Amino acid sequence: MERLAIIGAGSWGSALGKIAYDNGHAVLLYDNSKEAIARFNSKTTASSRIFQATTDLKEAVAFGDIILLAVPTSVIRSVLKEINLVIESEKVFVNASKGLEPKTIKRVSEIVEEEIKSKFVKGFVALSGPSHAEEVILEMLTLVTAASPDLKQAQLIQRVFSNQTYFRVYTLTDLIGVEICSALKNIIALASGIIAGLGYGDNTRAALITRGLVEIKRIACMFGAEEKTVFGLAGLGDLVVTCTSTHSRNFQAGYKIGSGKDLEQALAEMTMVVEGARSAIAAHEMIVENNIYAPIIEAVYDIIYHKFDPRERIMLLMQNDLKEEIL
Ligand SMILES: NC(=O)c1ccc[n+]([C@@H]2O[C@H](COP(=O)([O-])OP(=O)(O)OC[C@H]3O[C@@H](n4cnc5c(N)ncnc54)[C@H](O)[C@@H]3O)[C@@H](O)[C@H]2O)c1
């Protein structure tokens, strides 16, 4: 039995807690919001098994040998700084959040390296793949990837979360690839929502997913990812689910933007985190600094941050020079 502290009692932290707890592990859920903890406790019905939740970070960190991050990436650095103040022994860090830090373009594994004293970091694993909490909680069959350069740590997380009924975890050693793919797919999901909001159909969405994957591959490979990772669960798998499912917060926010709202209005109407908007800033910096051709991601950036008209900006993509289909 492993002991897990899950940081973030939102949709994903609670769902991952349920899996680990159902698999026989000890779980303590932490959130800095009393309302989030109250919400978690109120959803825990008599028929489901109950694990504990707390607003005491020190208690949570002391409890877990595995510290799983499930907070929005915008707060990851500050949460890690707080953890660093209370941590007293070595832990395996797992990140389940999906995003990149604007300006620094850092991945969460790099932020952990910067913020947590190295003697307390036994390993780092990214857990990612097509996995909407709403379906996981209903025990719908879900496959994800645990990635770490240290295969033993990835295998530990594989064992903790896999069961033989609804949740299956694969391993990869390409941590960079998994971290970058899981952040970039949210930007393409915003685009998928935008085109749906504009009234375009399945042809457009299929083209967007295909060409979006090519852009993700170009950026990820430029930053050290293995190409094959892009075609795995954390790449293509997550891209498909987030571009096609109405559960996707990024798709929903994009839909509002495509229907005429600006980013602030769209985000104000969302109750849960929309990571793609923030990752678009990081991706834009990666694209510009490295001269990468990624026209869809740049169009999303223009629409949400330069307030381009969505339909006109998409028409510009259609008017690009005709060319070979470069994959
Ligand atoms: N929801 C999903 O289906 C899903 C699936 C896979 C990955 N993710 C990723 O997981 C991350 C979290 O998503 P979510 O859907 O659970 O979001 P959410 O908004 O439902 O929950 C986030 C939780 O983090 C808490 N939080 C915020 N700041 C905090 C802080 N400083 N200290 C402690 N807790 C803090 C909030 O109170 C909230 O309870 C995101 O990066 C998302 O992309 C979500």
C-alpha cells in the first residue's frame, strides 16, 4: 500500500484520489480552499468509499510518500514553494496538471527541480492522457501514460493507479514529450471550440486535429521530445478527446470565443480551469524564439490576445500559399 497526498481537491484531484483509494492505497486530499473541501465532502455519498481531505498542507505533505499535483499550473510554482517550507522527507512527485509556465516556458518537472530541495525529490512522474474526470468518476474505461526518465518511478505510479476494471496506465520514459504534448493539446482544443462556435463542422475539426498534431510534433521535437510520444495517449489520445468532448473546458471556452465573446468574458463564465489560454502564451514564445511554423497555434494566440476576429483570422489560414502536405 502506498500513501498519497493529492494537492488540489478539484475534479481531477478527487477523481485520481478515488482511483488510488479504490485500488487499496491511503489517500489524503489537500486544497487551500475550504469550499473545495466542502464540495468534495458533499459529493462523497454513502455508497462511495470515503477518503479524508484537509486544508493543512503540512499534514498532507507529511502523510504522502507520493505527492500528486492536481492544481492549475498557474499556481504550481507557489504551491511548490509552500511545500518546500514544510517537506521533511524524500517524496515521489507526480504531476497531473497540464500546462507550461509563460515567460520561463518551464515544464512542471523543471519547476519542481527549481522549487523543491533536491534531497526531498525521489523522482518525478507526469501522469497524462485522454481522461476527463467526469468519465473516470463513473468508471468508464480510461487509458493514460505515466512518464518518467526513471522507469521504476513510472512503474510505481502505473501500479498505484492501474486496476483491471476501468483505469489502465502505460509507462514511457519520454517525460519531455508527455509534458509538452499535454500542454499544447489544450491550445488546439481552444481552436476546436472556436471553429465549433463559428458553426464549422466535422470536416474542419478533423483537419484541425490532424494539422494541430503536426504543430505539436514540431514544437515538442524541437524541445527534445521523442516523435513517437506525439502519437501516444498523452499526444494524439489527449488531443482527440479534448477537441471532441464537451467535457473539455478548453473546448467550452473556445466555443464561447467563437460565438463572439472575448477571452475575459469566456473565462469569467467558466467555473473550472482553462489551461490552454495560458499555455498559448508559452507556446507563442516557443514558436517565435525558435522560428517554428505553427499557424494554428499562432491564430489562437492572435484571437485571444490580439482580439482578432475569429472568422477573419481563420480565413487568413485558408488564404496561405498552397503547398505540399508536410507531416
Ligand atoms: N478535470 C479533468 O478532467 C482533468 C483531467 C486531466 C488533467 N486535468 C488537469 O488537472 C489540473 C486541475 O484541473 P481540475 O479540472 O481538477 O481543476 P479544478 O478547477 O476542478 O480544481 C483545481 C483545484 O485546485 C485548487 N487550488 C487552486 N489554487 C490552489 C493553491 N494555491 N493551493 C491548493 N489548492 C489550490 C482549487 O481550489 C481547486 O479545488 C489542470 O491542469 C487540468 O488541466 C484535469
